[in-house]
Amino acid sequence: MVGSHVRRFAARGTACALVLGLTACGSSSSSEEDGVVTVSVNGLPPETQAIDRQNFEDDIAAFEAAHPDIRIDAREGLMDPETFTAKLAGGQLEDVFYVYFTDPAGLIERGQAADITDYLDEFPELADVRPELLDVFRDEEGRAYGLPTGNYSMGLLYNRELFRRAGLDPDRPPETWDEVRAAAREISALGDDTVGFADYSKNNQGGWHLTAWIYSMGGRVAERDGDGWRAAFDDAAGRAALETLHAMRWEDDSMGTRQLLEIADVQRMMGSGQLGMYLAGPDNIPTIVKQFEREYEEFGLTAMPGEATLGGGDGFMVNPDASPEEIRAGLTWVQWKYLNPEREEEITRNGVEAGIPVGLPQPDLWQGESQEVVDAIHREYANVPLENYQPFLDRADEVEVLVEPPNAQQIYTVLDGVMQAVLTEENADLDGLLGDAADRVDDILATVR
């Protein structure tokens, strides 16, 4: 599906454009007077983001005009795990609150979100939301506790001109890691400090990407173990990921000599025209184009090699103290603002006028008739080369999207060290690295229930 929104790893905590709320009778601003329900929502962009804030306030005005029985009390801020429990206990949590895909499972298990299952039939517009995204907000019995409003998955971003210069077809990018290795060798052979493939290895970004590597090999980083969790990457999939990285770095010499990279370094390499490929989501493309004055036509995107990839997203859940009236009002707001194909043309047209790229392949929220409607609108208003991202779409259904493990950032710190060793030590003990890291991750997961 073609999409118009963007998402960056470095900005996962500041996804200002995707925020909103529902209601809770125990929260600080909910009220039901004269038939009007007031719902507090978070995600109002700060005053420093004047355009985004004005757009949010304009949406509130339009929504309230169309729904005179609902008032929106919008507040700044997003999900903060450090303060969430205290805000909930103190009656300060918004009625509808923003979450990342890694949040719902724990919130549901701890009873920190309202069950909205019995209200969903009142919103036929939600019937075409992709079921696998809705499942992120369901418990083991299939009860629903929230709605998705954005999603992303990691793919392979590549320089189409370097592909051509290396004798590769930019319209037929790699689909397997063997093909990635072969393409990286050809690109590196161009010389002039050209690097075939690069990857991150510090500031938790190395662990983040190693997780995606392991997923692509058919593995998992963590898995359920009775009532708890345990590390799951000290296996054939984990070893295959490390062996491939090690071979590309030391046997193929296709990853360059400079390592200990992070996202800004790799984007700079791609922006300078010296890098062939790296793992990234669609949102990286406008960042590179804008920051390094490149053209959208220069870049292609394909799906993650292998069988799975790392993905995520965001959405909204409801305060567990919400009354039925507040739940219904909050869901009405979420559906109207974030899950509303009828508004897509207006939103897309405004985006084009504001210089926002239209035609990138994510978010990808819909299926069925709603998807057809949204896709047609994006094709009409596209201001980027859709054909460059077709390989990403062509394999989308073949690549399973898996979310981050519990306590992801702590785990990524451990896996950073594994990535660093593989990319800086030619004689690295791969089995030892996996075993030691698994022991440390077991300790991290011991507190997760």
C-alpha cells in the first residue's frame, strides 16, 4: 500500500503527528454535562512545532463542529513509561493515550487499559483495518484494548545509480542475503571509497538492527518461557546472522573499514553517494533527500531479505477508568482523525502543498475497499517515483513483520556489543558472543511478566 507519512528510528519518541486520546471517568478532565462529553487526549504538538500544532487544533475544531456532543481536551506529551503508572494511579492519565506497539501487551496484562471490544461494532469504518495490526492490541482471548494508527517495517534502501554503475538492475534488487552479499561486492569494486553495505553498531542501534537480521533468518530475540521470557537468539538463526555480517566485513570487504556507525553516519554515507545499501524504513528516504539535497529518483527500496523483518507502530488505548460514554466519544475521535479514508484526499492534498512526500509505501493500515480508496488517492497526488518502491510492496506479503522484544532498549545495549565485535574483530568468537549475550539478556528478561 502506498503511504504518505514518515517515521524515523531516532524520532520514535517524538512521533508528533500521530497522537490523540480517549476518556476516563477517573482522569483529571473528563466530564459529562448537558449531554456533552469532554475527552482528554495527549499528543498535542508543542508550540515549537507551530504548523503541526495548528493542524492538530484545526482538526479539533472540525471534529467538534461535526460532533457537537464531544469536546476534546488536548494536551502535549506522548507515552512515557517512567511516569505512566503514577499518572494512572493519580488520576492524571489522559482518557485516550498514545502508545507504541511494544506497550499494549504489558498494559493489557496489568489491567492498565480499558476493554473496548464491545464498542467496535459501532464503527464500521474499522472493518478494513489490517487484522494483524489490530491483533497488537488484543489479549489471548481476542478482546480489544486499542487501535493502531501508524506502522512501519524495515527494508533495504539502495542507491539506484550505484546499482547501474555496478552492472546491477535497480528494478530487481536483492531478495536474499546471498544476493545482498553479491551486490555489495560488485558495488564495493567500483572503488573511490564506495561501500557496498553498511550497518549500525552503537547507541543501541546496532542491537536494533541485529534484531532485524535475526528475524530475517527465521529466528527470534526473545520468546515466552512459561510465565516469563528468555533469550532465543543463541541458535542457528542467530549464528547465520553473525556469519553473514562477518563474511561481508572480513571476507568480501564490502562494508568498508570504518565501523562503530550509527544512523546519522550511514545516512551521510548514502547522502554522499558513496553507499550502496543499508537496512532502513521508507522514512529514511525523505530525510536523506532533504538533508543532503538529493533527488527521490536516486533511491530504491525493497523488502527485507529473508522471511521476516522488524517492525512497529503506534496507536491509542483507553484509560481503564473510562465510562462507556467516554470510551465511545474517544473512539469516535480516534477513528475520525486517524482511521478515516474519507479524509484521506484532504490530508494528502494538504501534505503536497506543504511539501510532504506522498507515495512512500508506509504507513500501511488498510486492506480491502479502504486500501483501494487510499491507494488511488496517493497515486493521484504522488510526488515521488512510486516505481522505485514497488519491490518493497511486491514482497510485503512474503515477509512477516515482528515487533521488538520486551525490554528492547536494554537488550539492544547487549546486542550492540555483539555487532561491534563482529565488525571490528576478524577473529571474533561468534558462538561465544551469542552465548554470553544470551545469558545477559536472560537476566534482563527475568523481570518481564
